[in-house]
Amino acid sequence: MEISSSNLKRLKFENHLPYYNSDDLSLDIFAPHIQHLEISGYMYDLRCRLVNVSSLVSAKLTFQMNWTWFDQGPDEHQVIKTLIEDYLQKLSNATELTIGTCFI
């Protein structure tokens, strides 16, 4: 998802419900002007990745993910750790951050 509008300041995703079977349920968020981001609820098998959210002031990430799609064998924990580190790095400019148990 690419949002290039400089007028849109808030973006909220809540409860992704899979309506069809697909091997590629991914969402890359490229929204350089978004200032407030909220992702909440259960994301099922959706793989959500922040690409560019460089203008974020506040972020609330309280979503739950289905960790079964991380089944990477012995490297599974490293894959999850890398994903969480990427989220936190992309959110480093935010002055207000709320994270849910998914990140703990």
C-alpha cells in the first residue's frame, strides 16, 4: 500500500479477516506523510511490514499475529526477532509509541 497524499495524517488498520486463500497475504506500508498509525486486532496470516513511515509522531501497535507462518525451523526465533527489530527501527522517529504483547 502506497499513500502519497500529504493531507492524510492518520491511518488505522483493525482486524484483517481473510476472505480467500492465498499464499501471499502481505501488506507493505509506504506512507511517508502519515503522522499517526494504529494497527490493532488480530491480523491472522497477514504479514504487515513498515517500509516508509518516516513522519510518524505516534504509533499504536496492539495487533496479534499468527506466528505459525514463521515456521522457519531452527531459525524461527531469529526471523521473529529481526521482524520486531525492523518495526522498532522504522518507528524510531515517533515520540509516542504503544506496543502490545506481540512485541514482548
